[in-house]
Amino acid sequence: MTDLAPESEAAGGGNARPYSVSELAFALKRTLEDAYGFVRLRGELSKVTHHSNGHVYLTIKDERAAIDGVVWKGQVRMLQVRPQHGMEVVVTGKITAYPQGSRYQIVIETMEPAGVGALLAQLERLKAKLQGEGLFEPARKKPLPSMPAVVGVITSPTGAVIRDILHRIRDRWPCRVVVWPVVVQGDAAAAQVCAAIRGFCALDRAGPIPKPDVLIVARGGGSVEDLWPFNDEQLARTVAACTIPLISAVGHETDTTLIDFVSDRRAPTPTAAAEMATPVLSELKALVSDFGARMHRCGGRAVDDRRVRVQHADRALKRVPDLVELAAQRFGVVSSRLGAGLAKNAAAHERDLVRVSARLSPLLLQRPQAVQKDRLDAVAVRLQPAAERRLERLAERLTALGKLHASVDPERPLERGFARVTRADGSIVHQGAALAFGETVAIKFGDKVTRQAVIDGAGGAPPEPPVQPPVQRPSPAKPAKPRPKAADPAQGDLF
């Protein structure tokens, strides 16, 4: 694209070529980016918006002007501070234009607080936020173990802090110390301390590296900027979520960082943290010895007190000979009365036996037997006629069943001249048309003789023989049903 026309030519009017809106907008965009490729800007943040796509949109202003800014998602993680409303910062980036809205903005690449005052203001806002969430409450802080077996230390492996801690623990308490080396200054310090805390919490107590009973996060003194990584919000939340009791020992006694408020205990110095984490072995031995001596003294006093009480009780007790003599006298009196008592008891039982035996006689046993015999005779007199009538009815029923059996006997029709035809498989033939030519059948006659026959016929079924009228045979007279005998009026009914 060509450069813009000179002013004299533009003032002339008609010969100047008109530009489109897009040409002018993009020409201004390139001009701004070429002229302000790198800008360092100081101001106060406002209208900070953390978009869901990861970008941060904000406005940087001072007393008389404001400029829009944007931090792309890839640069947000690399910022030293989290953009917040009202924070005074120094940012670096490049100026660019937004052609669709005729606006210009700064694309921010780095951001840092503007001075110590801004850092402290940011720290106060973060403290208020975490305190509102209850992370500073004393109720959620865990007690320190009284006699830890393993102490975990998170600090720099090359500084004087770790030497002071190891020396102090060695003098006070024999235990194992596990050091997780981290950097304690700079942009990577907070992330490394967070990783160390999570790593200690993930250890197994039975593993090659045992899980510590207490943790110490330690660093020497320094300026506010040097200690600033320990004011990181993510680090504070990690310390609050730690499952192991944690002691914060960052800086000197006058230095205060954010993890001091969320840790379970704050130590003014790293050496003091070592003293908080471990007891003094010599003091424990002296305390145990003192407890032993006090226990022996208390035991001796208790024995002496029991001895005095037994002695006082002994004075009130009677002597053993006196107790035995009294019991012996009572035994002698009772034993002298025992013979006469036994004789008197035997005489009384003898009198009772004589009195009872006088009332006993054979008639007392024979009278119930006679009564039972009379009752049995009466029952037998009534039982015999009833049994006879029952047998007669059963005999009549048996005779009727025999006649019924004879009437349905399949062999009886054979005696009257009929024959029974059966096939080879034993089935009875009911109709002659059902027999096939040449089929073999068996014919059984009244004399119990069975003959074999073959069905014969030429060119079809044989002619049917003339039907003879059946011979009317007189049906056998049924035996007269015996009439029941009249009951003897002199015989009584059992029922």
C-alpha cells in the first residue's frame, strides 16, 4: 500500500485517490506497531476480566488517561503477579490497533508490581480473601507430634538454613531428617515448594522414603521482594490442604509471609522451627526419671498407709482362741442333744406309720377292680350285637361287589358263544372293515382256545354275511337282596 497523500495535494481536492476504511485502519495499525514495538508502561489496573478462554482483558489508567490492554492465554501463566483491580503495576508489551473498533491497545507480555507499597497492598487483599474463606481459623490447625520419628525439611540444600536445622535436631532428638531441595527465591520458588509439600503428603510410611511426621518450610531472611514467593496464593492453599502438620520458618522474626497464617505453627527462625518440631531427649530422660521417683514415693506412701490401717483394724479384731473357744462350746451343746433328737424323730415316724397302716386293707384294692369289671361286662353285652350287625352289612356289600365283578368280566361273553378277535399287536378288533386283506388275527373262544386266522377276499372286501337277529336269552335273575333281620326288641342299641 502506498503512503498517504501529501497535505497540499489533499487540500487540492479532486485529484487525490480516496482510501477505503480498511486500508486506512490497517495502515494506522502498522504505523503504531512499527513505532511502538516495545513499550514499558506504568499505571493502575481497572476493569480486569479473566475470560473463560484463558485471556485477560484489562485497562491501565492514571489520573488523566486510560488504555486498554490484553494478556493472551499463553502469557498469563508467566506473569509475576495475578492481575487484580486497583493494583499498580509496570507492564511491557507492544501497542497495536483493533481495526474493527478503531481502538488501540497494548498487548502485555510481562507484568510486575510497581514498588513495595503495591506488593503490600496486594498481599493485604489476598490475606483478606483467604481469611474470609476460613483458612486462618485456629480450629483447622493440626497439633504437632510430641516425638516425631521422621522430620521433613523443605528448603535450599546449599544455604545455612539447612545446616542450622540439622545441627539443632541432632543436638535435641535422634530422628531421621528427609530434605526436599527447592529454590527459595525467584519465580519458580512457589511452584517447587508446592510440589515438595504434595510429594511429602503422597509418601507411604512403610516405603523406602518414609512419610514425615512433621514438615518444616524454611528460608533465611531477606527483602519483601525476596520473600514474595511465599505470599503466593496457590502455595498458601497447598499449605492449608497439607495432611502433615507443617511449621513455617520463613525469614527472621520480624518477617511475615502468607504461609505463616495458614501453617499449623509459625516459627520466628529456622532454628526455632527445629526446636518446635523435636523435644529434648535429655529433658525427656530427666522427666521420666522424675516420674519414676515420684511413682516410687507414691507407692511407698500407699503401702505405709495400708500398713497403718491394718494395724488399727487388728486392734479391733478379737483373738483367734476366743473365737474358737466360743464355737467349741456351741458344738458341744449341740452334739449332746443330737442323740436324743434322733431317737425322738424315729419314734414320731413310727407312730405315723402305725396310724396309716391301720387304715390299709385288701378291700381298698379289690373295690376299684370290681367296679372296672362291671363296666367291662356292660360294654361287652352291648358291643356283640352291634359287631354282628356290622359284619352282616359288610357281607351284603361284598356279595354285591362280586356280582358287579362278574357282570363286567370280559371272559363271560365268550361262554355265551361270542369270540374275541385281536390283531398281532394284541389290540381288539371292533369293526370288520378295519381289517386288511391278508392280515393275521387271533380268535379266542369260550373254551379258552385261541386260533389264528387270515383275512381273505377277492377284489375287495368279502360280502357281509346276513345279519342274524340276536337270540334273546333270559337274563339271569338277580339274587334277592337279603332283608335285614329285625332287631331284637330285647336287645339294646350300642349307639
